[in-house]
Amino acid sequence: MKNSIFTKYVSAFLIIIFISFTILVTVVSSMTIRTEGEQRRAVAKNTADYIREYADGEMREFYTPISFAQFVSLRYPDFSKMLDILSKNADGMQIFLLTADGNILLSTGKRFSGPIKDEKILEMLAEQKNAFSTGDMDGRLERISGLYYAPIFYPRTHEVAGGLLVSFSAGEADALTLRTVRTIVLVSLWIMIVSFVAIYFITERIVSPLKQMSRATKQFAEGRFDVRIPATGNDEIAELAVAFNKMAESLSNLEYMRSSFLANISHDLRTPMTTIAGFIDGILDGAIPPEKQDYYLGVIASEVRRLSRLVSSLLDISRIQAGDRKFEKHDFDICEMSRIILLSFEKQIDEKGLDIEFDAPDEVWAYSDKDAINQVLYNICDNAVKFSREGGKYRISIREDGEHVAVSVYNEGIGIAEDDLPYVFERFYKSDKSRGLDKTGVGLGLFISKTIVDSLGGQIFVRSEYGRFCEFTVVVERGGNERKAH
């Protein structure tokens, strides 16, 4: 299996779950054993206290002083029965009655007797106070056990008569603890299995779109831009899929526009060059008589200018994108600029019989690069004239809006289809695909215009209703501060 995101994701989750449950089992087991140990210590202490209280009460009945060994001998049946009963309070408990010097007088089940030589126990005997310890009583016990020693005093003299030694299991888990730990482990295993299944499907849900995107990008590299990723749900993965599909749509549109651009460029280069070559050959071969050569030379000159405009547009785009074109902002009268641009289209306007409206104050000052804005407005006005219907309304309106100036160019005509509106400012795009209305453009003018306006910190946008009208608006910074300074 390759080291994929799916494998890493699942492995990471399983490791985290395994470590978490391992820590949980360890902590719970430790706490259970510790709690159980404390309970055993408490039972041992309570057992010793009970026997000591019994011994204290019984010894008070003897008015003649006797040794602790004699006392135990006289009450031997009672003590023996008591030790056997009390030792059943906990598993593995042993109870010993000792003399003050450590000799075993009686033990549970009468199993042990004789002197104790364990140094730890002898130290507790010497200190003559309650104490806990651990040991195996010189091998008398099967394993290391907990030990609790409680001295027994003569009730009248308060001297040490003997002592009680209680042994109990220490640091070991009993059956209940083992069952608890076993239950936790089994539950943990089931949870890990369920978690693995859940993580598998969750991870697959996350990774599947990524795999699809990986396959789609490979298809993009092969030139197939029609691939889309199914976007389901409202999570980040769905948002990523939507964004990916938008990118794919943009790439598809870009590829389409690039193909259209190449077709348009090829047409715009081939047509005038074919015309120029044909007329020049006709002149050189004598097929065109001398009296008509001036006319055809004029046609050749027109086609050469058309080629020049095309090359200039391409160079302009290259300069803007490379950052070689520098803009310088100054105050200028944008109303006067608009009037001059409008007058430059007088011939075309008259030919179409357009109804002209110029809705603007006498002067409005803008602060921007004058030549760049002139290029933008000229291109927009040129398009408006081209696509206006015969006798339609053609309006230029200028208004001040706070710190900005807005110039709108409106024309009645075919307009722009709603599907084309999002793409009108993209490079190579040309909504007049039939080239019936615009025989000179190559779909670069509006892209250049938007690039210029964006570089100057302005805005350009369009609204249109297909078959009725179209209106482009350019927004630039309001000027006048330079004049006030003077």
C-alpha cells in the first residue's frame, strides 16, 4: 500500500486512539490497584484494632499480673477462633499474635510459630507503635505482602505486653480488579474497531474528492477541461470542490477564448495580408491599370493600418502585464476630454443617425493618467458607436460621487447577452462571434481598458439588456486639488 493521505490519516487516528486507551487502561488499573491497596490497609488496621480492643478488655479481668504468653494460652480457643474468622475479611490475610520480643504465640490456622528474625518486623517491635511495612517474614509467607503491626499494652501499667501482626496482599490485583481491567480492554478494543470503521468512511469521504481532483488535474494537463468534481454537503471539502469546478470552468473558458483569439488573429492577419499581396501582385503584373492603382494603394494603406492597430494592441497588453507602462496622475477636465472624443466620431454618428445626449456639467476634474483614461474612454465610445442601432440613443453622462467621478457611455442596440457579461473584460473574448458588427476588433480593447483602470485604482463595469441597450461606466478618482494648490 502506498503512503497515501488515506493511509496516513487512518494510521494517525488509530495510533492516537490506541495510545489514548493504553493510557486510560494504565491509569484506571493503577488507580484501582492503589484504591484496593488502601482498602486492604484499612481492613488490616481495623482487624488489628478489633483484636487489640478484645485483648485489652480481657486482660483487665485479671487482677494478678500475668505475662502476655500466659494470657494468650488461657484464651487460646477464643483467640484461635477469632483469628480464623477475621482473616477471612480479605484474601490472603494472615494474623499473628506476638510477644514483645517477636515470638509467634498464635497465627491464623496455627500454621506458624517460633521467633521472627525479619529485621523490618523487629524494628517495628522495637519502636512499639503502629506501623506499616512489607516483607515475607523470612519466607514464612508465599510472596511479599503488606504488614501492619499494632502493639498491645497492659491495661494497668501501659507497658508493651505483645503485639499483633497482620499480613495482607500488597500491589496485586484481585479478581474484581482483573475483571475491571479486562472489561476496559475489551470495551477499548470494540471502540477501536468501531472507530476504525468510522474513520475509514470519514477519511474516504475526505480523500475521495482529493483523488478525483488529482485525476482531473492530470486530465487538465492533457487538455481536457470538461472534467468536474461532484460537490456534496456544506463542509470545507464541498467548498474546495466548488472552487475547483470554478477553476476548471475558468480554464475551460480561457482555453476557449485562447482558441477563439488565435482564430481571430489568424483571420485578421491572413485577410489583410492576402488583400495586400493580391493588390501588389496585380499592380506589378499590370493586371490593375495605372488609373486605378491609386485606389488600390489606398486599400493597401488601410489594411496596413489595420495590421498596425492589431500589433499595437498586442504590444500594449505585453507592456501592461510586464509592468513597463508607467502611469502618471494629474488633474484634468474629464468633461472636455469626453467632448473631444465624442466629436471624433462625428462621421460615424451621422452615418447611423444616432440621437446624441451629453449629460455633464461644464467641467468636472478627475485625478488620473490623462492619456490612459483617454484610451479607455475612446475604446468604450468606439464600441458604443459600432454596436448602436440606426437612429438609436447614444448618451455620455458624467457625475461626481463623493471622492470619485463616474463616466457612463450608453447606447441602444444589440447589447450583450447575459451569459457573456461575466467575460466581456477578459482577454481574447469577443461576444460578436459572427464578426458581423465588429470587423476590426480582436477582443482585446475591453481587457486593456480594465487592466488600465485597475492599475489606476479605479473601476469599470457594465450593465446590459440583450436586444435593447448597453452601458459601460468608468469610475476614477475625483481631482481638483492641484488647481486649489495653485
